Amino acid sequence: MKTYNQKQTVSHLTVTFNPEVPRKDRLQVNTIKNVYNAFIALWDETKINRVEEVKVMYLDENCGVIGIFDLSTGDDNQVTFDIKLLAGIGVQLMAKAFILAHNHTDGPLVPSFTDIITTKTAKASCRLLNLHLLDHLIISNDNYYSFLEYGLMAGM
């Protein structure tokens, strides 16, 4: 921190990223089932049926998984997330694409109107930063719904 006068100071910010997995060893996701398996492996089993959460998988130019980030936690029937945070982390990681996932605690794995609008907004917002949303999964501990597989991504 530097002081320019007695009343004003400016913080010096640093942003770092230290990948745990070298680029050459990154998981390559080439099917939606692979994506689901990667998400579910990192999902907290004690929460998946209790609270809704949003996670994001950031990908490099070869669909190699840079990492999965816990974006937000909601309550038992809804969750929201900050698109600025989603995009900011993607830019920091120099990701080329990302895949969203959130869980439904009960009921069918079918997107709500809010799920669709949020996905459309995230896709459009991040596209401006050359960060591409490839899919959005709604998951449970034994199954998933893919926006891509059901044709919802094409219309966004």
C-alpha cells in the first residue's frame, strides 16, 4: 500500500493462479458423461440433496479441465450466482470455455424458467470476453440433465 497524502491510499493488488495439475495432465472432457463424472467427483455428498450449489468447470482451448470452482451456495430450492465473478475467474485463468452445473435437491432434473434465463444471460455476458459457455448441467448424485443434449444451448 502506498500513501500519496495523509488522507488517500492506494492498494497494490496481485492476482495469482497456481494450477495443481500440469497442462499436459489435464482431464480432457469429450463427452457430457465425462463432464458429469468430473463434477460429481468433487460434489459434497452431504449437500447434494440438501442445498443447491453452482459449480463451474473452466476449460482450455483443447477442452482440458483447468479446474472446477464452487461458484455459489443457495438454499434447499434455489441458488443464484454473480456473473462478474464467473467471468472474472475465467478471464484470470485465461480459459476459453466453461460449463456450468447446479444441483436440484428434489424433484425432476428439468430446468426452471430461471435456470434458462440465467444460462442465457451468462452465455451472452461471457461471450463478450471470448469466454464460451458450452453447456449447463442440472445434476443429482445419480443422473444429470444437459442443456446441450436437449438442444437448449443452440437457441441462446
